Amino acid sequence: VRQITLDLRPPVLEDLGLVNALHMLADSKPADGVATPEILFTVGGEPLSLASDLELMFFRIAQEALSNIRRHAMAWHAKLHLEFADKAVQLTVKDDGVGFNLPYAFTELVQRGSLGLMGIQERVWAANGTLVIQSQPGAGTYLQVTIPIGPESIRREETT
């Protein structure tokens, strides 16, 4: 039960914020010692403290995308980029791996057993965002999530 509770909202996200949590996620190595791609994490724009649900959404999407790269892509390098703009926050993940054939519709992902990508799509839909995935065999994969933000999306610091 304790682990399930911790998995719902990782303490690193609560304690360090989204940018630092993504740094840690990009730098993490599997405990089994399996070789993983080098992951470069960059940030653009002026970082904002987003509402907790948005931070968790970006963290989970990055976590799933990097997990897919580590498990399936056979990539040497990957890039994770978080861009803060006036009216949107954008997360881009790109790898130089084996790529895959994109389905015609996202429902095909479920039939293929690709629940992670479907989960990413559902999170993006729930936040009224857009998801772009580009991939083809031998050409790596590019994933971009754009989420619109407004004043309600920014976490205000509490004063005492």
C-alpha cells in the first residue's frame, strides 16, 4: 500500500518540482545494469511551477516515453526537452532507435498491446492538449506533447 501511495505522486516531484524530477528521471539507470541510451534533458523558456495535476501528467508522460525507449527502441541517444512558453508547455522526446510503424488509429495501439502510448494519448486528451508521434522503422521516434496553460495552470506560492 505504501508503494502504491508513493507511485500515485512520486515524492521527488513534490519535493523538487517538475524540472528537477525530469532531470532525475533522465539520469536514472535500471538496477539490472542493462545498457541504456544516453539521455540529454534540456529546458527552454522560464520554468513555471505548474499545478500539481499538470506536473504529474508531464512526469508520467516522460516516464512512459523513456521507459519505451529503454525497453524497445534499441537507441544510443535520446533527447528530452521541456519548453515553457506564454500559453503552453511542450514536452518533446526524441530517440535514434529502431522506430516502428505508426497505426492508422490509436485504438490499434490497444489491439497491439501498446498500452503506454494509449495512456499518453489519454492524458493529453484530458488536458486538452495535442500529441504528435512520428516514427518509422529505422528512423527513430519523435513524440511531442503540447498542453495549453492559463493562470489556473500556475501554482501560486503560499504565503504565511
